[in-house]
Amino acid sequence: MNAPVKPASAPRQSAAPAQTDLQAAPEKAPSKFRRNLLMALVPALLVGAGAYVWITGGRFEETENANLRLSRITIASEIAGRVVSVNVSENVPVKQGDVLFQVDPEPLQIALNQANAAVESARLNVIQLRAAYTQAVTQEKIADDDAKYYDDNLARQTSLAAKGVATATSLDDARHTAQKAAQDLIAATQSVATAKAALANSLDGDIDAHPMVAAALAARDKAAYNLAAATVRAPADGLVYQAASFRAGEYVTPGASLFTLVETTNPWIDANFKEPQLAHMKPDQSAEIVFDVYPDRTFRATVESIGAGTGAEFSLLPAQNATGNWVKVTQRIPVRLKLDDPEAKILARSGLSATVTVDTEASRSFGDFFSSAKAAE
């Protein structure tokens, strides 16, 4: 007979699941705590991040409506003449003092020579006027001596006629001669005054102080200036622009625009900010510039000035908002910034687009938040 087999392992199998449940129970508690902690931490982080962004959000003002500006100098001749040499080409850089072109100097040199001759002629005229004055003074002295002599002679003839020694005819001749001598003295005195007036302030001083010589010297200086102006030089460092058709042999007139020099020494930025962005903006604040042509580089700048009005206010046809269909539009005000980076000289093209970020150094507080919320109610 076979003996019955006892199920010895049955109690052990039932004990194993009970032990597993006891171990899983403590593991669920940390997992639930971790989940609750994450559920509370994520909103707190979002609120903190939002509060930080709101507090620091009003400090930096940014606009992409900005462009690089360079001074443009119109090059023109101050004199009329034929261009004999041209030393510039389109988009070629030049330095201050470089010769751009030259007008024919020969007629101007001739004019200068004539002006020099006129100066010497004027000086000679002044010398002659001095000689004429000296001669007039001498003639006045002679006339004065003659007048005294004939006055004495008239007195003698009058005395003799009273005694019956001199005839009436002799007395009349003496009287006539004395009167003529007196008139000659008056004329001589007038000649001295005229000669002295002709000398002006150059009676005993410098000949060049005479108005005649001064005018001749001024004409000579003008002729010398015109001769120097025949050589046109660059007024500043820059790039030559719109000079493709400028050639030697062209006849130029004074003041006529010939080409343009784009100055590269003092670039600046014109940034157009919206009205709300200007609340805390003021001169001397620092800024950062990023140009589209160099997107991986940042240039330092400083706020130089804020425009006196909006762009629409100074447009050719300002908007008239007196009608009933008026719609409010946020205006932009130009802000001028000065580039402080010494490497800004590489930006030698006017009109480049840029992104400007100004550090207004302004910050918000939670009190401002509650004030804004209360105002919104």
C-alpha cells in the first residue's frame, strides 16, 4: 500500500505573499510623499520664476527698430573751373586731408599775381600821398609867409598914403595883393587838410594800415584762398560715395554737389522706442547693440539723448486727429545712442539694422504689483 504524501510545502507558499505585502506597504509612503512634494514645488517654482521675471522685467528695454547712422558730407567746389585731376573712386576709403580732386590752378595763379601787383601799386599810391601832403604843408608855409609880407606892405602903403607920399594907385595895388595872398593861404590850408584826409590813419604809421592797401591785401588774400581751394581735400575720414561718374575734365561751379563723403569716425544709433518704454530711460544709461550683419557680436553704447518729439510729429505731413474717426496708435520716439566700443569702426555702412537693449536700472517691487492690481479693478 502506498503511504499518503503530506503537503509539507503548503504553509510556506501562503507565508511568502504575506511577507511581500508587508515590504510594499512602507515603500508606498515615500512615493506618495515625493509626489506631493513635487506637486507643491512645481507651482512654487513657477510663481517664483514669474515673480522674478515681473520684478526685473521693467529694467531692460529692447527694440529692433534701430539703425546705424553716419554723417554724410556733401563735397563741392568753392570755385568755378575745370577739374584737372581726380584721386577718388566709388566706395574707396580716404583719410582726413587726402586730396580728392583739383581744379585748374592756372587762372587762379594769374589772379594771385595780379593781386600782388595791386598791393604794391596801392603802397606806391600811399607813398605818393605822403609826398603830396608834405608838398601841401610846404605850400601852406609859403602862402602864410606871403600873406604876412603883403599885409605889412599894405600897412606901409596905407601909412605913406596918409602922409601924401604914396599914390592911391599904389595903395589899391597893395590892398589887392594882400587880399590875394590871404586867399592863397586859405587854399593852401585846404590842400593840407585834403592831403591829410587822403592819408587816413597812415600819416606817420604803417603803410599797410591805409584803407587802399588794406583792400588790396584783402583781394590778394582772396586770390590766395581761391588758389588753395582749387585743391579739394577730405574734411574727415570716410568712404567716397556717388562718385562713379565724376571724372577729370568736368567743369564745376561753386556749391554744386559733386559726390558724398560718408564719415566713419563718429557713428551713432537711432533707436525708435515705444512710449511706454521711455518711462525710466534717460541719458548716460548703458546699452548693448547687436547688428544684423554681426549677429554673434555685442557692441557697447550709451544713451546720448532722447528725441524732442515723435516721428509722426516731425513728419512731412503730420497726422491731424481732429476728426471723429481717431484711433489711438502707440507712438515711437527716437533715442540717440553713442557707440562706446572702439571696434565700432568696422561698422562703416550707414543704415545697418540693429537690436538695442537699454539698461534703465529700474526695478519693480511687490507693492507695485498690488498697486497695479488695485488700479486694474
